[in-house]
Amino acid sequence: MAALNTIFDYLREYASSLGDRIVESYQPLHKPEDELSPEIAKLKRRPLPAQALAIMGTAKSLITANSARIVAECGTGKTLMSMATCFVHANGKRFTSIVMCPPHLPKKWAREVFMTIPNVRVFLVEDMRNNGDPRKPHGVVEVVYRNGKIERKGLSLSVSQLRLMGPKGFKKLCPQNAFFVMSKEKGKLSYFWRHAFNVAKSGPNLGNVVSIDSGRPVDDSTGGNLTRLSFDNRKLSETFARPSDGTKVHTALWQADKSKIQRMAPLEYMGRYMHDFFDYAIADELHQLGGDTAQGNGLAVLGRIAKKLIGLTGTMMGGYADDLYNVLYRMDAPQMAREGYAWGGEGRSVFQSTYGVSEEIVKREVEDNSCSKASKASVTVKRKPGCSPLLFGKYLMENTAFVSLEDIAANMPAYNESVIPVQLEGELEKAYNDIRDAIKDALKKYPRNASLTSLMLNTLLCYPDHPFGFNTLYAKVRDKQTGELETVHVCDPADLDQGVLYPKEKALLDDVNAEITQGRRVQVFATYTGAHDVTARLKWVFEQAGLRTAVLKSSVGTDAREAWYEARLAEGVQVVIAHPKLVETGLDLLEFPTIYFYETGFSLYTLRQASRRSWRIGQKHAVRVKFLMYTGTAQESQIRLMGKKLLVAMMMEGKFSGEGLDGFEEDDDMMTSMVRELLEEGGVGESADAIWQNLERERALHVPEPTTVEVNAVLEQVAAESDLTFDGTDELSFDAVVEEVAEPEAESAPFLVETSVIVADPIPTPQTNVLMFAAMKPKQSSRRKQPVVEYEDQMQLFG
């Protein structure tokens, strides 16, 4: 027996035995050997075995639960699985569903519905009314699928007409199954608002805002009274008790602005007046609905207007436990309330302290207090990446299905990631070192200065790729005496020759030429697209070499990007350049089997989504993803740290290996790590290339094999109860630091942290590295009468 030096060794050695105990203790709702519903055979497209497994498990979960989630990698068929779940759960009865999806996907959803569900009609929800600009669609418009395209033809009505009909009336009008598809952008568009309040013009309340109901001054949050100056861009309101009966009354101090466009958000209207109108609601890209935004509130509305709610995502968390808080509350508020969590910041903090990782920092002053013996101290509690596996057992295991791409297709082409290191040379090396040294000196002089940190990241990452057009660098520093901000000179970056090809550009061009010689088109990603536009620079580099090149800009609408790619292919384009965020959802880049990350950005979620755009079902060529970097620079630090975070994320998915993790950073985030590396002059731990080689070894270690029993989430849970800590991933979202394209996005871009309970599929099908459906419930034991810690029986896995 091999030596078991780490928990990873232990879990790998005994995975099969532990898996058997897990399956024995937690009976799945649907097993691979169980019979499929006869409804699956009626679908126009037959689901693959792993898809059918997820469909059956989710449908069975919805028999008792009001919501369920499908967490599946890009290309696994989340759309098909969700639609089929509705069809199977309806069990032959007529049903209506509503889908809320990203703005570029409504027509794609409509096409998928027609290709999957028999006897169905599809409607696009454009806005509240069915009139207005005749050149644009309005209201609820029926579409048909003809000659491979979606066309608007058929029934046309307004959302208010739907409400007046009611479910029974609409059934008479449309006796077939019906799907309503709505963009989350159009669903939230509502009226403009303005403040509405009265101000006392005389008397003791002169200048104060007074209630239109009671005539009394309105209190603010500090205990004072509201005045005109209290009103900014926030909606304010008051709550007071009626003198007559003590009833609490809520009064909004704002109203609709009639001087501007008069409209109401379709989703808001449905939430108010169309409760349970639909049988099913599907929320696509669930991770984007976790913020305190109108789109996030739309998730809660979907739960009100439909009897059953299904969430779809390729990710569930961004590395922090409270990433899930809003999603869990909006999908199952009663459960969260029963657990004692209140909606809002207070409940979120309690949830994070219960299931997350926090760091308490105590700072003590050298001097004693002047009037006591106690020393001065301040305590700061910081949220850190990581979460308790108990979170999975309590909130995900019973109603979440997990699917990976390998489970869907056994013969997927090879997928390889590699790093191309490049050495700085000549004038560029000297110019970079001068900037680095100047920033380093400033950081030592003004530590923990946010302005300098932003300057460091923005400049040291971008300058080597665009060594011209930089102005004098300044930082804002607060004077210790006056407390005022002062402008401090940092350095004057050298303005190098734009007509020269620099080392990284040469390396990229040589590698791209080699790929094109093999008949492969390439996709290049760069994240700096603003004042120092690296995408424009790369276009010049490729065109100078005679390559047909195009740049995808954010000005191309989300719903037009698929057509944009098709047009470029028809033109014979060999290279496409884009910001990775522009293609992270909804696009299949099968014609671009080679992908280059000239720059990675800081979002692990975006990186992973963009890197998988061409590795999908239907891909016939090996997929190569390559990361370029200048060695010994901030770019190497960035790629190395991204790789380490990705290693941890793979561990959270159940792919355990101690390799590459022993020297894992303890910093709060990547920004802190990069500042530390800059000041310490050198990389921390392994090289970036070694980190990504570890990732390749991880993938090789976890290629699915027949009869293999894999476990992950419950094993993490067991390990956690053995005093082990599993850190999640974090992400830097800092608009002032990284030049991002102006794209609407969620409050945070969560990175893939999937967990699953898996058993071998005895049927001769592509072996699942997926679920037996994670909706499992522990066996009940009558001998336990005393109070016990919930889920403590999972410790029985160790016998």
C-alpha cells in the first residue's frame, strides 16, 4: 500500500469504499439502472444517458420541492435538460413555462424548444405593450421555426391581456404546451422615477421633509430629520404607525416620472399580478442573479409567478460562502427563514460566519490609553475565500444535479492548456524595470495605498503589451497631518517605438502561423481594450504578417455576435481577437480549436468559460489553449496565481491531489499576492508553467474509467469534520484596475466550484463523472431520539 501522507492520498486510496458507504447512507432519487420515464421517449431529441439521469433526478426532486438546480459545464446541454425536466415532470399534462435568459439567447432558446419539445408554441416577451414603434416588436409575440431560423409569426398580445385571461383563459387560446422566453434585460426595464416629498415652509419643522400622511418630520437613519439634501440617487421611504390602530404603514418618498418614457417592467408586472400563472420557470445563468440588482430580484419574481423553479448555471459560487446566499434565499425563502436567516446584510453576515471562512485581525497600539490600563486595540473581521462542505450537504445535495462534459461524450477530442513564457529584451526590459522599481519604491514609502496598487496592476500588466502611449504616472496619497489627498509623482514610462515587433508579439505570431499552417483558425483574447487598446495592436501585428484578422468589439450586440462570427467565417478570417468577456456565454466557437490568452484578466469564471468555447460536443479537432506571458514580470505572477486558484477549484470539484498546493498563498486576494511578490522581488512558490502542468496532471488523473466510483462533495464534508480546511477561489473585480469592456454583468462573476456525488454507470454508455443525481436524503434511523447535530451521521463514512 502506498504511503498515505495527505488527505488527498487517503481519499484517492479509499474513494471506492467511501463511495459505497455514501451511496448506502444517501439513497439517490434516481439511479442509472432505474427505468426512465416514458415521456423521455416522446422528446424530439433523445437525451444522452447522463442527461437523462439528470433529467429524471431533477423531475423527481420537483415532486416534493418547489425548486431545483442543474449545475453543468458549458456544452453539456443545460437547455435541453431543463426543458425536458418540465416535460417529464408534467407527465403528459399540458404545461406553460417561462424562461429568463441573457439578452443574446432568446432566439436560441426558442430554437432549442422547437427542436426538443413536441406539440409546443413559443412566445418572446418583448415588453409590456403590443404597440409603439412599428419597426420593433412589442408585447408578447409568437415565433415559429422555419428553415433553421426563428421568425415572428402568429399570436400577438400584451402582458396585461395575459393577466386578464388567466391560466385557464390562455389554455383555451393555446391548448398546446407553451414556452415564454424573456431576456433578463428586457424583463427588468421599467419606468424612470423621481423623488416625491413635502418640505415644511414654515413653523417648527421649517426645512424638514414632512410625511404626507401624518404631517410629521420624517426621521433618517441617524435619528435626525430628512431634508432636501438627504435625497440623492437612492429611493427613500418611511415607515410609521397609524395613531388609530397602530398599524405600520410604508410610504414611498418617490414616484414614477411621467415626464419620461412611461413603461413598466414585464417581470415586475407579472410578479404583482400573475402569481402561479406558469407551471415552470427557468432561470438561465443563475450565478448572474445573485446580486442586489434588478436582475437578481427577477429570480425571486420567477419563483412567485411559477409553481416550480429550475436554475441553470455552469458555476454555483465564486469562492465565498455568501455567494450563494441571495440565490438560496430567492429560490427557497421559507427554508432560509426556518434556519433563522433574515433577508439582507445582517442575515448574509451570519450565513458567511456559519459556512464561510473569516479572518479576525487585532491591531494593538504601543501606547496605553491615557485614562486606563488597557492598550488601544482595533478588531477587523475580513471575509476570506473558502466555505464549509456542510453548505453542500445542507443546501445543495437534495436539489442540485451536477453534470460535466466528459459525462456527456466519451470520445471528446483532447483538451490541452499550456503556458508560453517569453523573455523581456532590450529597451522594453529596461523600460519595464524602471517602472517596476519606481512603483516598488512608492509602495514601500506609501504602503497599502489603493491608488498605488491600482497603478501597479494597471501599468505592470499592460505596459509590456502596449509600451507606448502612457502618460506620467501619479498616485493619490493622503497627507498624515492635514488628512487631504495629495498627488504624488511616480514615474514617466518610456514611449517606445510602435513600429517594432516586441518579443511576446513575435512569439504569438510564430505560434499562430504554425497553427494556421495546420489548417486551424485561432481565437486570441486580450483584456485591455480601453486607452491602451491591445486588441488593436494585435490586429496590426497580424495584418502586417498577411493574416486575415477581425476584432470583436463590445459595440456588437450580444444577440448579434453569433451572426458576426458566421459573417467573419464567410469572409475567410483566420484570426479573431476579442475580450474574453464578450464570448463567455452562449457562443460555440467550434471553428476556432486554438485559443490564445494574450492577457488573462482576473476573473477565473470568465477565463474558464472563454477557454471552453471551442471544446464542446461536435468538436472534431484537438483543442489547444495557450497562455502567453513575460517571465519575471507581473504577468507571470498573475498566471501563476490564477493557476493555483484553479488547482484549488479543481479540489473543490472533487479532484484531489496535493501537488502544487503545498505552497498555496495565504493572501486575501490576487492583488495582495502580486504586491507581495513585487516587494519581495521574485515568484512565490512554483513557476507558472509548473502550475499549469499540475493542472494537466489533474485532468489526466481524473479521466473517467468504467466501474470507477468517484466521490467528492461528501468526502469534502467528512474531511472538513476532520479539522481540514478547503479554501475556495476568489476573484478581483476592480474597475479602476483592469480596463474591462462595458458589458452588463452580475455583481460578481463566480468561478466554477462544482461538487457532486457520483457512482459508476453499469449501463454500457459514456462513463459518468457526474451524478447519480445529488438529490439525496439520509436514511432515517429510529434509534436516534436525543438531539443530534444535523448531518453528523456523515461521520459514519469513516466507520
